[in-house]
Amino acid sequence: DSGVTQTPKHLITATGQRVTLRCSPRSGDLSVYWYQQSLDQGLQFLIQYYNGEERAKGNILERFSAQQFPDLHSELNLSSLELGDSALYFCASSVAPLWAGITGELFFGEGSRLTVL
Amino acid sequence: AQSVTQLDSHVSVSEGTPVLLRCNYSSSYSPSLFWYVQHPNKGLQLLLKYTSAATLVKGINGFEAEFKKSETSFHLTKPSAHMSDAAEYFCVVSDQDNDMRFGAGTRLTVKP
């Protein structure tokens, strides 16, 4: 158990809809990362937050947004969903970005599997 | 910019035989390098890390990796594969800003 909790574990929805994925980081971790994993794209970095502030952006679509709240949990919002958005979405946490880069210690949740029909 | 290339998308070995998963990196700085493992329907887990100390790094479950600067490689090895090693393996490089770049992954299949 990594200590990172993601909900929901599975989600099935229709095209055009909007969903919210939630992540609770490990206790004490200030940095949260979101990744998308699909068969054709592999593991793609989406966005990173540190202590409530956006720190880095990767291949995140404009239809997607995220935020980190004062209690450090994070939400990833996916809107106007398309079939191609079907994927496993991972949240990871670390003490701090610098620490993760030095130690490699990113702790991953088990993911939220999104299926868009 | 940092980048990492995993040379094989899929590796298949028989149980009890050696495992070699290949990773090359590109970096303008002294990199930190990591291997992560992802078992089916699970999140990624840190397997081992190189952070400019010993060039031969030992990880969990009998895996090890050797940092070779002259070859810009960080290959993952294990002397004897076990059925439980079947998983996806990711090589990761950390750049000067400590941002982590993941490779495309190598799926390891272990045959009985």
C-alpha cells in the first residue's frame, strides 16, 4: 500500500460528459502528480501541483483541469469527454518536487480506470 | 532536455533464466535514474535508483542496474526470472530541474 488513495477505481460514462477524479496523497506529501496511461500513448505526465500551486504542465488537454486544495488532496476534472480519453489515470505524490527528482520517490495510487462509451 | 529510451517494448523469458531490460538516456547533466515496476492493475512502484553514488545499484526482488556513463545506459537485470516478475517496467530519468521523464515501458513476460 503506497498510502495514495484514488477514487473512483472505475468509472464508465458517455461522450460529452464530465467527470472528476480524486486523489488523496500520502500523509506529509506536498506534491501531487497526475498521469494518464493508455495503450497507444503509454504513460503521459499531465500536471503537477506543489502545496496548492501548479508547478508543471505536461500533455494536458484544455478540456482537462486540476487543482490541489488546502488539505492537499487533488482533483482532476475531465470534460467534454471523447472516446480517446478512455484510460487509466494515476495520481502520485512526493514530499516535494526536488525530493522526488533526487530520490525518485514518487508514490503512486492504484489508478482510476475511465471508460468513455 | 532529458529523455529516456527503452529499447524493447516487450521481453519474454523462461522462468529461471536471466532478465535484461534495456534503457538508454540522454542528459546534459549528471542524471538521476530510476526503474519502476507496474504489476497488472496496480500503481507503479520504485524498484531501484541511481543518484551518483555506486554505479551498480541493487533493488528489490533481486533486480539490479548498472549506470554506464560512456554508454549512456542504465539496463535492468536479474539473474533468474520468477513468475511473479511478470509486469511492466519503466526507466525514468530526472533532469536538472528534478522533473522526471518516464520511458515508454517494457512488458516482461515470464514463461513457465
